[in-house]
Amino acid sequence: MSEQLPPSGHAIALVGNPNTGKTTLFNALTGLSQRVGNYPGVTVQYHAGQAQLPQSGKAQIIDLPGTYSLSASSPDEAVAVDVLLGQQAGAPPIDLVVAIADASNLRRHLYLLSQILETGHRVVLALNMMDLAHERDVHVDIDALSSRLGIPIIPLTSHRGTGIDDLIDAIDSSLQQDRPQPTQTHLPRELIAVADELCQGDDAPVENSVEALRVLVDVDGHLEQRAIATGGQPLRLRLAELRQAVSTDEPLSSVESEARYAWISDIVANTLRGDEKLRPRRSDQIDRILTHRVAGLAVFILISATTFQGIFTWSAPLMDAIDGLFRQLGDSAGRLISEGPLQSLIVDGVIAGVGGVLIFVPQIAILFLIISLLEDCGYMARAAMMMDRLLRFCGLSGRSFIPMLSSFACAVPGILAARAISDRRDRYVTILVAPLMSCSARLPVYVLFIAAFIPDRPVVGSWLGLQGLTLLAMYGVGAGVAIPVAMLLRRTLLRGESTPFLIELPSYKWPVPKVVLMQVYLNSREFVVRAGSIILAATIIMWALAYYPHSTQITDDFDLRRQTAEQFPKKTRVDILKAIDHAESTALLEHSYLGQAGHFIEPVVRPLGWDWRLGMAALASFPARELIISTLGTIYSLGGDADETSQDLRSALRASPGADGKPIDTPVALSVMVFFALCAQCTSTLAVIRREMGSWGWVGLSFSYMTILAYVGAFVVYQVAEYLGWGAGGFG
Amino acid sequence: MLGVTIGEPQKHVEEPSEACLSDWRRDCDAIVLELPGGDRLSARLRELGILPGTLIRVLRTGAHLVVQTGDARLALRREDCSAVRVGAVPAVA
């Protein structure tokens, strides 16, 4: 789904290093008009919004990904270069660039600025965090710097909102002026000449000198690969020659960096004071504890535990409310619409489907709230650093931490978060392994089966019982299996060296409510719209499979039974009628395509200890895990309203026969839970994987490996548990 | 290395004046002497302003180093830094 940026007014690109308050500035300029979409043809997001300028009118602000330099190491950054050069499909040509820099770290920020100035765009520099610079005794002579650079410079303190109006005025007046000449920035003449040579001629592999420079300097980079895709081996050889012509002993990246920092030293010579010494900052003190090998880890575990606890307990009231609301809706619709396929479609398909999606929103919103708070205050970078060791062991890196963490609520936003991982192989492995993290939708399955089959026995005093331990174990199964899978992928399909780990630790700061809430809103919306629409569609399809073929003979039979129920006194009649209703649902379900499929696959699931009912429920869950509970409820004649806390459902399960005809017990429960822990039962996740990885092959791989793992895991668990005598009351 | 060193072990009377970044002691200013040529980490370090002659300080040692340059703090894996050479800041006369 790629949305075109609506062409309206001027196009302004917003660029800057990460952690510069760019998001805050973007929010201040665009507010709720923000849109997130995809550039056509690439799996990179754009963020754009509208702003109104006093003189120039409507403007579209495009927030480019935070980057330290235009040397595109990730697809995100490559798109930034393309957008700036007006070469990105779906993005308008840029009229002005707002560069945002951190006043207390100016030199490094001028690196990116030097590259931007070479593009020949109108540029306005927003010098942010002036308050911090002042605290650290760093002084910038703004007028002098402005005249050295030849561009307007506006001091800002974006988290307080000061300077924004001045910035808008500066943007306004710059837009009224002509484009400037590209600035020369101390790059060696040979390098410039070679870049120019590369973009000359009708069949030149690149169109302008800025792109040519990137192709030459960023060896094996994204832009070089793209040029070689058309230019082939001759271009590869030519590039090698041209590089040699500039420098034989140093790589060009080194030549570029030294040249630019020489230019920067020149620029700041009389305009920047106070940054000569290395100063400590308050965050260093905090980091002594938070990144300490022992204390830091303890804090991290505490925060993680609180996060998990929070997701599940704080969301409960809201989830109950949503559940209640949708039950009401279902009941009302049931009364309003007459009996028949339409009523069933609306009540059991649409309303149940929408409710089934929205009920997870509280958990997802809370997880994103916590992640957003941790990111905005600066802690996430430290967490990524500490997790790097463990993730390294699995073949990944600390950068995969947030996607994995998010996947514990829902894999869809987790996989989308993997876009921030610049290394392609790391990103792919993260995406393939993230769905193994037990998401919110698996929890009802665990709750139901643990409550029904695991005795409530204390293990660690009154603090941790067998039930809690089993729950923890289920979460551990997913994460534990992820490790060898990631290692295997990294050694086979996605082999290769990964990007070295380098992460900046920003100063700790108080999170900005607007930024955090905006993130929560955008991510939750992403879940509802993206994942939700697919889950709804899948629910409706599953409804159809469970409804048709609708046997009138069965309904006639049950109507007969209802007639005989009339002879009972009113009090018992209501219960009997209800029981007849439920029995009818069960019979109809067994008769449906889904029921027939359940019987058909029974031989396959017998080694797992399941009977056709559990097999059918598992099948029903393939489009969306959430469906198992209501399906089980229907099979056991409790109506589709039964949920995981229903005592009736628990008793029904305990009485239900397993593969050997005897009532199912702990081993079967364990095998069901392990199956659900590992199986790929989510069409929206598969859809997102298709988008992010670009081909159905990866989707096929993801689905197959997880389903096979789930089957084998369930089989092993069942057989071992049976062998250990955990069935038939012998558990523990 | 067992993690963050608290207090320097009393080994030598004279501290080495030059070493790999991965072995440099904590809380002690250093000048970058050389960066290896072609590897990706060095290219990124250079973009971030860590060039021969830059003043840095190691704030954390262990499996990950935290290096201060200017006002920024960068976290790196210790083994990735082994080719970066740093030396003591020459005393000002």
C-alpha cells in the first residue's frame, strides 16, 4: 500500500543527526497532519506533514531519517539521498532543506551540513538545544557562523518551543529567494574532478555530482550497487580506476572525512568557543549505574519485568470494557437481524472479528507507551548496548532489541521497527525470528490451558507457583527457540559479516509528552489498520468455513428438539433451550468445512495427543490465533462467547477425549501451548513479512519453518510428558 | 576483562603512553593516533569526527566501550576497537 505524497505547495526536507530533537521540531511544524506511508517500490517509510507558511503558503514537510552523513549505509539513508536529489519516485522535488543541528556538538553536525550544502539547495540551519550549549559553556557566534556558511541560522530550543516562529519566518523568506550555488567544501580537486567525470555524457551512470561522489566514496554501498545494476562490470572496473586516481593508499571515505573536518575546523575557527575540552555531564553519573555490568543489568531486568507486568495488568480493565462492549453489540445485532447467514456473518464474523482486533489495542498501546518513554528519555540506547552481548551470541546485535521487545505485544509493529536496522542480514534475521516472541494473542491460549490443566501448586514459596512457572516457560520456549534459529539463519541463508555495532548514547532527558503520545497513536493506528484489517478478513473467511455447508437437516432436527422442550416448565426450559442452542452450534460446526477438515487431519495430530476437535481449533487459528478460544467454545457447546476465563470451558476441556479416547490432561495441554508458542498463525504477520522482505519466498520460509517447529515441538513435549507420567494426575 | 573496572589495578608505575583503544584505561584523555584503513567501523568513526588528532576519553570499559568525543558518547564493541590506536595527551609545556 503506497500512498503518494499529495502535491501541495513547496516541499521542504528536514534532515539532521539522530537525537537532535528533529522529531519534536517536525511535530511542532506539522502536528496531526503527519502521514506515514511508503515510497513506491521500496520498503522505506516516509514521514510527511503539512505546514502553513505566512508568505509562501502551503508547504509539505518531509522528515528524512536521522543520519550522520549522506554515505548511505542503510536503505533508509539511501532514500534520503534520493529524496534530496529529487530522484525518489513518489517524492516531490525539494525546494528547501531545514537542517537541524545540536549546538553543543556543532562540529559533528556540520559534517552532514557540508554535504547538504553541496547539493545546491536552499538551506536553513536550525541550531537546537541552545540551552544545553549554554549550560556547557559552549558559545556559538550565530551571526558570524551564518555569514561564513552563507545560510540563515535560527537558534531553537525545540522541546520548549522557542524559536519555531523565527524558523518559519526564515524558511518563508528563503523560499522567496533563488537557489544558491552549491558550496565548495575543501574536497580535494581530484575527487571533485572524478565525480564530475562520472556524471558526464549521455550514458552517464549517475545524474549529478553529489550522487557520483557517494557512488565513488561509499564502496559497496547502496548507491554503487544500484549504479552497477545498470552499468555492470565495465562500470565496476571504471570505478576502481577512478578511485585509484584520487588516492592509492587511503580509502576515499577517509579522504572525504579528513577534508570535511578540515573545512569544519576552518568554519568554527572564530565562531565557536568552549568545545576544546572534554566535559563531563550529569548523564555520565547516571550511566555509571545504569550501564554497570551488575547494577545496570539489574535495573534492566527490573524495567523489563515492570514492562511485562504493566502490559498485562494495566490493560485488563480496558480490555474487559472492550469485550463487554462488543458482546453487547453482538447481542443487539443478534436481536435486530433475523436468523440466517446474514445474522451469523454480522455477529460471529464481523463484530467478533473487529472486537477480536480492538481488544488487543490496550496491550499494544501500553507497550508502545513504555517503549516510547524509554526511547525518548534516552535509556533505549543503553538497553541496546547491554543486550548487544546476548543478541550477538544469536548472530544479531543490540539494534534488534526494540523489534524483539515489541514483538512480545504484537509482531506486526515489531517487524516494522526492524526498518531501523541498517544491516540487511541482521534485519532479515530479526524479521524471521520476531514472530517466535510470544505475542499478546497467544496469552489467552496459555491462560486457558494452564488454568485447566496445571495444578496451582507453589514452587518458590507463595511468590511463584507452578502455573506462573509454566507461563514463564511458554514465553521462554519462543525466545529459547529463536536463538538457534537465528544462529542457523546467520550461518546458512543469511551468512556474512554484519555491520559493526556503534550507537550514540544521548543525554538523559525528560520525555516530551507530545512526542511520546504521537508515537503511541501512530503505532497503535498502524496495528489496527494494517494488522487489524487482515485479521478481520481472515475471521470472516474462517466464519464462512465454519458456517457452510449449513445443513437444514440439522437445524430441523434441533427445532424438533426445541418443540419437545416446550413441555418443560419455564425455569428449566430456558436452560434446556440454551443447551439445545449450543448443541446445535456444535453439530453445525462439525458438519462444516472446518469440522470436516478437523476430522480429516486427525491422524496427523494424533501423535501430538490431540483429537479432531483440537485439530480443528488449531486449523481455525491459522489465520489469527485469537480464533482458537471462540472455536473451542463452540466445539464444546458453550457458544462462541466463552473466553479463556470461562470455568465451563475449562471443565469441558478436561472432560474432552484426546487421541487415545481418554480425557485430555497435562501432556496434551503442554503440547497445545507449545504448538501455539511456535506456530506461524497470523496472516497479518505474514503480510508484513511480505512487505518488508519483498518476496513470497521469505513468507513461505517463515510459515514453513515455524509450523514444522511447532509440530515437532508439540510432538516432543507430548511424548516426553506422557513418558514422564505427567498425564492422568501423575503430574509433579 | 571482567567488566567495568572500578579502580585501576596497581600494575606498573608508568602508564603506557600508547595502546589500542580497546585496552585504554577509563577516565583518561587520549589522542587518536591512527585508524585502520578500510573497515566499516573506521569509516563511521571518521564521519563522527574521530580522526587522528582527535581528543577522546573512555568512560566505560568492558565488553562495550563508551567513548566520549566532543559532547557525544558512543558505545562500541571492545573487539571492534582493537585496531584503533590512541596515545596519551602530550603535556602542555
